[in-house]
Amino acid sequence: MRAITTLLLLTLGLAPVTAVAQDQAWKQSASADQLELVPLMKEYLAAIPQGPGQWDPSTDPSSEYLPKLLAFEEEHRGTDSGLLALRQIVPRTWRLPEETRSSTRKEAFERLKHYANNPLTAVIVRSVGNGNPDPEGVAGLRMLMKHPDTSPLVAGYCQLSLGRHLTMRKYGFDNGRKRLAEIEAGAKSEVGEKDFRLERMKHYPDKATCIAGEAEGIELLDLLAQSKSTIRMRVIRPIDENGILIKLDKSDSASASLSEEAAGYHFQATRLRPGKPAPELGVALIDGKQWSLADQTAAGRVTLIHFSFKGCGPCEAMYPDLRKMQEQYGDKLAILAIMVDPDLNDTVEAAESGKISWSVTWDGRNGPLATKWGILGYPTTWVIDQDGKIAESYLFGDQLTDLVGELITQPANDK
């Protein structure tokens, strides 16, 4: 017993020592000015209320800390730590009161010109382009693309993000108007969803501007796809334990090439929008069988194409709904999981665990299907009706289950 107790004490005693060693290790690899950024960000993050439903704009600390980060950048301008401060500012400006949000976001993008040839800038600009109303982001990407000091790497990802944003903005505009019409017609909605969407729609440009922007975005993506650029984004490695400081791994790529990514976003914008005929899709399942979308359409099934990976929390949160729909509709519904796990064994394990009870194919990291379909994040689900046309995408929860139920009980060709 004494030996076991001694072993337990020794084991427990290892944790602080290891933590201290790890803490010292990253501090030795960081510069002095980078070490100044970490406590500021830790203090900021600690002040943000945690947990769902905890965000309150009246008590959010961003109004206090984002100016501090701007001051930090100004003091360390031209250094990696100054750029890393901007990296923390850009995605958090939405937390600011509306009267200061735009000016702060504009200022953050304006300052990126001081880092126009820094590879880490590509990390920041690549995150812009999810289709939200973002006039400051659009202006910032345009400015940086044309700046004389901008490197080909940064300019390329500016063009990619701008093209993606302009095409997704039109999709977001259309989807917002459609969803508001559904709510007005009595569709189920989350508490406060109508007010949220009404406020969000105020920030989109008018329909004509969205249409013109989509055309420009498609052209930008097509030009980049045709360039055959082999530039690739490198894997981001955290320096500290919180990922406040990062570096790019020179030996490992985190993405497809710039031209391949552009081709995927172009494909999505021109081929994967609601009302379009779904492109043919044929894959080998992990059990060795062949699966094709044409076969599902020929059998009169509604089909869900679900991009996912093992350990993706939001992806796995959808599994119960998918399983329930599969049980409810049987042979009237087909579901295909396209798994992007780096290792095939992870996909096999996810399927064998029982969490996934539908058809599964493995695409791999930066796989050909996820690249071709321009996947922005996970999970992403496309709903394809019995006529083989895309009904909708990017749906979750009740909106997904309601649409599937509507399509199955009232087929598209009967409407």
C-alpha cells in the first residue's frame, strides 16, 4: 500500500513539473515582445463570460481590450507580435457596440498594409470571406491586393477570400430573405431569430449590389483557378499553450493549392446553389461497395451529402437527427458521410462505433471531394431532392429535418 501511495504521489507530482517545463519551452522560443502580448490576451480572454448564452454586449470586455491591442500593435509595428495582435482583433470586432464596430474593423484592416509581405498576414485574410455583411473586410482585402508591398502569397489569399466572400454574400442575402419569409409564414424558429435576421439584413447592400458582387467574385475565383498557382497555406503551429502566438510550419501544407481552392469555391458558387442540378457523385464506400448519387435519384430518394470528421463536435451533434431521419424515412432517404479524417482508421472507427449508421466514404485531409466542393467548414450538408436538384445547404436542426420531411412527403416534382 505504501508503495502504491508513493507511486501515486510521484505520478501526481509529475504534472506541475511537466507543465512548468512546457511553459518554459515555449517561452524560450518566443521573442520578448511576443511575451508581452500573451498576458494581455490572457487577461482579455479571462474577462469574457464563458458558456452558452453568456455574451452580453453591455458587459463584454472587448471595448476595453481591443483598443489596448491596437495600442500594442502600434508600439510593436512591423514585428510578428504586432501582426499577431491584429490577428486577435479582426475576428473580435463583432463584439463591439455598433457605433465603434465599423471604425475599429476598418482601422484593423488598414494596419495590415504594414505587414503586406508577412506570410502570417495570409492567415488573417484567409479567415475573411464567410459571406457576412462586411464592408470593412471587402475594402481591406481590395486595398491589400493592390498594395505595392503585398507579396504574391498574401495577394493570392486576398483574392481568394474576396472572391469567396462576394459569392457567399449573395447566398447569405438570398438565404436571409428566404428564411424571413418562412418565419413570416409560420415556420418554426429560434427565440429571437426573426429580430436577429432583420437586424442582420440591414447590413447587407441592396440586391443589385449583391448580384454584381457575385459576378465579380465568380470572375476573381475563375481567374485564380485558371492561374494554376501552386502556392499553399502552411500548417499553423501554436507557440504557447493558448494559441495566442503562432508560427507557420515550413515543412507541412494545411490546404490544397491556391488555384485548387479557388476552383472549389468557384464550383460551389456556380454548381452547388439551390435549384441547380446536383453534380454527379460516385464514390467507393469504406465497406467496399460503390455508391452513386445517380442511383439515389433514380430510386426517388432525397439525399443528404454530409461532410464530417471524427471528433468534430458540431458534426457529431447532428448525428442523432440524421439517425432519426434515417429510421423514420427508411429507403426514401439516402445519407452519405464524406469523412475528411487524416487517417482512414479514424473514419473506420467512427463508423464501427455505431455513431454513423449510413453510407460512409473516406476523403482524407485536403481530399479531392472537399476541395472540389469548396468546403468552408464542418459540418456542411447538402440536401438534394428526388429530381436530383439541390434543395438547400448549410442547414442544421429543425430547418434540416423540416426540409427533408417536406421533400419526402411532398416530392419536388409534385409541387
